[in-house]
Amino acid sequence: MKLIKITILLLSISCTSEKIKEETKLYTNGKIREKYTTKNDIIHGNYQQFYPTGELMSKKTFVNGKEEGKSTSFYETGELKEVQYFKEGKIHGGDTVYYKNGIKRYTSFFSNNLKDGKFQRWSETDSLEFESIYKLDSLIEVINYTKPE
């Protein structure tokens, strides 16, 4: 009886073994283009993308092939470009885009890939130009609009 239990346990362990692999893709100039982890040949874990110059372009997290959590993008010169949040591969939560000078360009909120909440847009000099409310990707109300200079 003990032999049968041990055999079943060993079989169940061997059936659930996962194949984890670190992947690196290169540009023709030899610089890293992408670095990521796969689990059973599906992107899972940290993912980084780089410009041909070697500067970090974006960093994300994947769970079983779908983006999950915070995703951050950068300009080639290193400044923060965009921060988004994902849930099961869909934009879910805040999305903020920045000008190169660090000032917010716009903010919006999403629910399962649909704009859902306040959307705001600023000028490069940090004055609010536009503000509106969305519900499930439909514009509900324009709160503020300032004609761009």
C-alpha cells in the first residue's frame, strides 16, 4: 500500500513539472531587444523591452501570457513616458502619459479595456486643457475645455 502511495505521489510531481526559461532577443547590432521569462513556452513573469541604443523602453509583468499589474514605458532618453495597469491582459485602472519634461500629458481610467471614469489632458506647460467623464467607453460629460494656445 505504501509503495502505491509513493508511486502516485511521484507521478503527480512529474506531471506538474513546469518548464521555466529565460529568453533574450537581440537587435542586429548585438544589443538586447527583449528579456523575459517563459513558463511552459508562455510569457510569464518580468518582461523588458529595450531601444536599439540599449536604453530601457518598457517593463511589464505577465501571468500566463497576459499582462498583469503595472506596465511602465520610457522615452529613449530615459524619461518616464507612460504608466498603465493591467488585469488579465486588459487595461484596468489608471493610465498616465507624460511629456518628456515630466509633466502629465493625460490621465484616464479603464475597466476591462474600456474608458471608464475621468479623462484629463494637460498642455506641456501644465495647464489643464480638457476634462471629461466616460462610462464604458462612451463620453458622458465634458467638464472642462480650454482651447489650446
